[in-house]
Amino acid sequence: MTPKKRTTQRNRKALKRPEPKDIPQLFRLNVEVGDLKAAIGFYRKLLGVEGRQQAGSRCYFEAGPVTLQVLDVSSMRQPHPIPKALYFTVNDLDAAFERAKSLGCLSRDDVHDNPGGGIAVRPWGERSFYAQDPWHNPICFVEEGTVYTA
């Protein structure tokens, strides 16, 4: 038998997929802002939930099993917008849209030839809209029940 064909017990164990209990679970996402007080007001209104201000210039907003951590970095450096959007599911997309509209934060970008800042059914089936916080962090709201999970 050639070495390529030989599989040891040790190699078989190494090739096994991890048990579900060993898969890391995302529990917190961080967005950087330049003014914590303004950010707390913005996210409180946009998400329609109260945040919990924490030590260290941060505020936590519960968003299902994941906490959104809003972190003021103004004393350290300029905020770095995240490269991808934060995605939230909501039962009432129209209410979330109205909150975003009242904040003047709807996206001006196009998403697959539709205005991102308008409610639309995307080609992958999600009913959603896009927004942006004052620190240029992109945000997307998707209607529960239309989430594409592939």
C-alpha cells in the first residue's frame, strides 16, 4: 500500500467534522462610532429597543441571540466602518422602515437595480431595505419569514 492510500486512526479523527457543541457561536457584533451619546439615541430609535450602557464607552443592544455593541472610539482613533452590512430580521418591516426614514438614514445605493433605501423583494427572495448609520456602518433590515438561508 502506498503512503497516499494509508489512513491511520489518528488521521481519520483529524478529518472528522467538529461536534455541534464545538462550533463557535457568534454572540456579539461591534460597530465603531465617534459619539456614543448620539449613537445610543440613533440605535435606540432605529431598532426600537433600549440599550444598556456599559463601562468603557460602549452600549449593548440586544438583537436576538447576538448583542450589538456600539463602541465610541473617538478618543482612540477614527471609527472604521465595517465592510459588510449588519443584518437584522424584524416582524414588522414597515415599522422599521418608518423609523429609519424618520432618522434620514435610508441607503442611497442601488441593490440589484432597486433603490437600497426602499422596501423591495430582492432577487434571492428577501423583503428588505438598507440604511446607514451616521458613521457609515451599513445596515439591512429583512422581514422575518423571507430570510434567505441557502
